[in-house]
Amino acid sequence: MKNSLGKIINIWLLMLSVLYAEDFSYKIKVDNQTPYQKEGIILSLELNQTNPDIVLFFNFDIQKSKSYTFVRLNSIENDTHHNAHITYLYLIYPLKNGNVDIEFNLIKKVTNDESITYSYSGDRDNVKTLITKDTKITLSPLRLAVKPLPKGTRLVGDFKLKYSLKQHHAKAYEPIPFNITLTGEGFPPLVEPILPKEGNFTRFTEKPEVHSLATKTGYQNTIIYPMALSHTQNFTLNPILLKSFNPKTQKFYELRIPTQSFKIKKVSLKELIDIKDIPSTKKIDWSWVGDIFLYLLVFIAGYITAISLKWQQKKSQKKPTHLESKIKKSKDEKELLQILLASQDKKFASTIEELEGILYHGKKVDFNSLKKRVLLII
């Protein structure tokens, strides 16, 4: 019974391939069927019309999957209605090791010359739809035997590392700019986190600037990690080590940033707090008010100004500043400290010192009360 069923299935598949062969033939090729995980491969699909009695179109794409990522590099089409020839080119990166099946979505669209002539007969304001008979074609998945990466690999490809650190001396609370740039060919090197977790200094990080271009040899990448470091005392940034693997040479290599030591100059609270008062309001000499007419003008002008200031005050209350919004949205002491440090406003010096005490010396202060006090300072 099982043998008979198997024969029936095989005959049905053979008939199906013959049906496909009546209208078109196809070839799928890959340049490497046994890649490493996150190693780029090139896949090409050729579709050739074999039935000249019909007008043939195709819709093709690779099916999305969590097991791989892909991008179409090119599609070369030669649509002569009765002799269609199309070549699709893809760059694919398998995301896991083991057997990975690349699956496809293909739709055959059949029409005739009369339908094409009809669709072209409309003008710009009356475009006529091309009528086609659409058939979903099932193509066999392409199986890749993906090899695992060496243990601890963080980058896959051929990369170089550069870093920019212009100063190792700074004042307390002063942000020290620090940029890391990764360039090279391979799987986009989005390493998170790129800084070591060790160290109680403050880290200011932004989203990496990603510049990746897909080519026939893989992604050409330039990834920039902009960040800054800050502390109130001398500190050390532990070495940054990125273990990397080049699948083409099958060699393991390391990208490294050596240990960085920073000297921090303590700043007194008097230097942080701006002791200069806002310039005092000038005294207005009202001795000239003898002239009644001018007095009335000044009175009216003052009244209008008062109304304008009151309106501006209401407006500002309705629309809090960007800094106020960020402070209100802060979730913990560390986030609030980063916001105040980034503002570089000396009026927050005492609050910054208080937050440092909470984070680094175990002092206990109610966070919500502290936030309210900060908002009153603004």
C-alpha cells in the first residue's frame, strides 16, 4: 500500500513538473551551499519561457524567515511577451547553523496579446487593468548546510577598527567624546553593547550610525558608534575586545582597543554654581511724568505688556520645555543624572552631587521628591 502511494505521488510530481515545463523552465544556483552562520552567499534564479503561444509574466521573491536575512541585488528582465527571460540575484545571510531551507514565492501570470492591447488602449485618466490568469507555483526549497561559528565570535567578515579619543584629562562631570568605527565586508557589525559593563562611570551612548551597501561580494559596511564618558574622579575604561571570524579565509582574529586611563580634576561647588545674579532691573525715572499725555501712553503700554507677559506665561506653562519633559520622563537616578550632565547647566550642580551620592555612595533619597525639586529649579 505504501509503495503504491509513493508511486502515485512521484507520478503526480512528474506531471506537475511537465506542466511547468510546458510554459517555462527555471534554474536555481548558489555560490556556496555550505556557508558559515552569517556568511553571505549569492543566489540566482533564471526563469525562461518555453511556451511561445502565451504572454507570460512572473512575480518572484524569497520567502521571509527568522532563519535567514536577504536582499535583492538585481533583476534582469527581457519581456518580449512570448519569450520572457528573467534573472533574479539575491544576497542571503543564514542566521543559524544546521539545515536552513530557503523558501520561495513564485506566481505565474498568463495573458494574451488582445488583453495587452486592451490595457494599453486607455489614456492617462483611464488606465485599463491587464487581465491575467495567476497561478502560484511551488518551487522546492533550497537547503543550506550551515556551519557553526567559533565560540565567542562577535563579528563575521573582514573588518578593521578605529577609535577616536582626543583627551584623557577632564574636569568632573565633563563629558569626554569617544567614537568607535568599524569598517569592512561582511555581516553588518552591530555589536551591542560595545562598551565593557565594568566600571561605575557614566556612559552617554547614541544609536550607531549604520552605512551598509549590499554588493555581490557581501555588505560593505561603515558603522560609527558615537558616545561619551564622564565621572567625578579618576577612572579606567577596560580594554574592548571584539572576537572576529573571516569565513573566506576561515581565520579567527581579534579587534582590540587597549585600556584607557582618565585623570579627572575635581571641581569645587563654587565653580559649578553660577554666583552671578541675573542683571538687576534698571530703575525707571518717573520724574518726567508731569506730562499727562505721556503718562497715559506709558500706562497703556505697561498694561498691554502685562497682558502679553501673562499670556506668554500661560503658554509656557501649557508647553513645558524639552528639558522639563526629559526630566519628567526620567525613570531612575542614573537616567536623571545623564540628563542633568548633558544640559551642562551649573544650576544643577548640587543636584548632580546628590545623585552621585545616591548612585555611588549608597545614600537614600526619595526619587520623586528629588525630581520635583529639580523641576522647581528650572
